[in-house]
Amino acid sequence: MKPHIQKMITKNEAKQWVFHLQGNAEKLEFMETFFANTSTLWAYKAIHPRVGNSAADIWRYAVLWMFGGLYLDDDSYLEATYDEVNIRSFSSMYTTSNPLSVP
């Protein structure tokens, strides 16, 4: 895990935030579970791997639509605590395209 992500988690986990790290396999499982037999899943799977960012956008919007919360890429950093940002959900999600960095 990247050090800046570990720092954000450590700074915020004592405040009842829940953290989820998701790789590509977990993203596909989420889409197949919550969007089975939908055009959303079809679009997610139809995107060519060379433009995988578009698939990640669909997945990101799907997660936020289902659960709300805060989404950060693994190259994001936030100095403030999540409570200071005034997010009204108790979960956040980080993603990586490198499955070796997912614990």
C-alpha cells in the first residue's frame, strides 16, 4: 500500500470510517453482483482494456450511486480528515489497477 494512503487511513479509521481497497477482480465482481443483466454491466464489460479508465468511471459512479461516500484514486491525497470535508457516509474506497498492491 502506498504510504500516503496508509497515512490517510490511519488518520481517519478511528472516526468510524470503513476503507475498501478494490482491484480489477473486485470491481468486476461488484458489477456482476449489483448490475447483473443491465446495460450498465454490458457497457462496463464492452470497454476495451486499452481504455480501461472508462470502465473505471462506470464502476466508480455505480459504487457511489449504490452506497454514497468518498472515492479516491490511489494517487489522491487529502490533508483534511474526512469529517472536516463533511462527507455524510461512513465508508470510502480506494482503487488500484495493480493487484499486487491490494492487501
